[in-house]
Amino acid sequence: MLGFLIRLLPFWVREPLLIAVGSVLGVRIMYLAVHDHDRVAAVLGVVFLVFTAVRIHAVVRALRARRNPSPAASADGAAVDAAAPAQVATGPRPAPDTPEKDHNAWGQAVAAVAVFGALGAALWVAPHVMPSDVSTPQPASCSGGAHEELPKVYKQTPQPVTGEELCKALNQPDLATLLGTPGETATTASATNNTAPLTDGKVAQPEAEVAFDTYSVNVSATYNELSIDQYVKLMKFGDEQDIKTLAALGRPAVLSSAHTMKLEINLGSGGSGGPVEQGPLARTLSVALDRNDRGGYCEITVWSKSGALPDDGVLLDIAGQVIARIPERPVR
């Protein structure tokens, strides 16, 4: 159908249009072929360029034919002029004929210019209105937990933050830059409205996690009565390493390290997988939920599959943008 409509166009509109389309597609396909090292695309680009060259040759021949009429046409015109005196004796001499415009050349030229202008405008506007390349990875968004019903303890806790709010506070555009990997985008982002383990659902513990190719970051807020000072004492009885107390954002805080757990699940053999193993080391910053350390804390944990960890200053920078969005616990 499209080919039939193109054939209906006048020559001086159809050929410039085919040349413009063929040259644009040919150059674009050849560029992609060289960039992606694709031989099939290279062959297709050559086909478009050869097609364009053939159309250009046809237009050049037509222009030459119009500028230099053939000798046969001139001889026919002379024969007609010789026969003209025989008609003069029988009647008045007719006025000279007005030369017929060949296919309205001026109108076709204007139409060709308009087609070129429309095509150029489309190529200029297309990158701004068309969606970006679908192959470009898009950052993960915080969707998990958005429609999750909050446990009852969240209604009993004064001003608790939700997992979705933690995720949005963590998943900022500059998070990868803070981690020292500015070229990466978040691959996963999740949020849950949990309760703390071993509390029978009486302590709210919302949680969020954002993962990149290099690092993963987890943030949680625990609304219990445990102060940072008491938490440090418990750490010394556990397997935490490199414990360091400090102040973060004017609040008591503590840095610690502990190994993550590694669990492999084999779905192919029907088994439950191997035993739980020790995973890579993770670094955690625990910050009190209020400046007077009346209980409760926010934890920011960073780890990687390779075991590499960023500097402690990175955890402090992340805490600066996350804790600022968590309301301080009111006086009880």
C-alpha cells in the first residue's frame, strides 16, 4: 500500500523523498553496524546506500534531459514550423503557442522543499519526544511494601517511619556516587514493614534495601527501648568486630562489623540446598533515633559479594540523607 502511494507521487517529489529517506536510514544503519560490529546490519546499510545512489543517478539524468532536449525533438519542431506557411494563406496566423510547463516544475520544487523540511523537522524533534533507548537500564524504584497493611504495633508507636519511606530516603540519585560507584544504577529496591524478631510483634522494625552491582545497602529502624549505650554492651558479647563509638548528626552512634549469612538453594535437584555458611563482612552504622538516646536506633549496613567495603565516611554520608527523613522519637 505504501509503495503504491509513493508511485502516485510526481517524479520531482517522489525521488527527493526516496533519496532523503534512503540516505538517512543507510547512514544510521551503517553507524550502528560499525558500533555493534554487526555484519548483517552492515549489508543492510549498504543496500540502502546503493538504492539511494541509484535514485540520485536517475534524478541527475532527468535534470540533464530537461536542460539539453534531444535532436529528434528539435527536428520535429522544425517540420512543424515549415508546414505553418501553408496554413497562413487560408486564414489568420495563430498566435504562438505558450510552452507547456513540464509537470508544473515550480510546484513540484516547492513540494520537494516542503518534504525535505518536514523530514528534517521530524528528525530534529524525534529524539526529544521519543522514549530513550530501551536497552538503557533504568534505576529500580521503591515499590515493595507500598500497599502492605501495617502491623498493629505501627499504630501504637508514636510517629513510626514505614519501609516505603525508608526506601525513598535511601534510594536517592546520588547514592551510587556516595558509594564511590557513580556509573552504576540500582538493580533492586525493596521495602517491608516488619516487626523485630523475638518480640512477638510488639516492636516495629521497618526495613529497606537497595542493591547495586558492587554494593548493597540495607536500612532499618528499630522502635524498642534499647539505647546505643546498651546496644554497645550487647555487641561486645556477640561476634561484632571493630566496634567504634562516635557521634553522628549530633546523636550517639556506633560502628561495627559482622559477617553476613550465605544460603544456597538448589531448585534443580529438589533438595533444600546446602547448610548456611558465613558470607562476606558487612559494615553497620547504628544511630540513636533521638539526640537524648531514649531508646531505638536506625541501622545502615553496607556489604558486597567480593567482601570489599567502603570507608566509614560513606556510612556517615548515607546516614545524613536517611536519618534526616526519620522523625525523632517524641518525649514519653
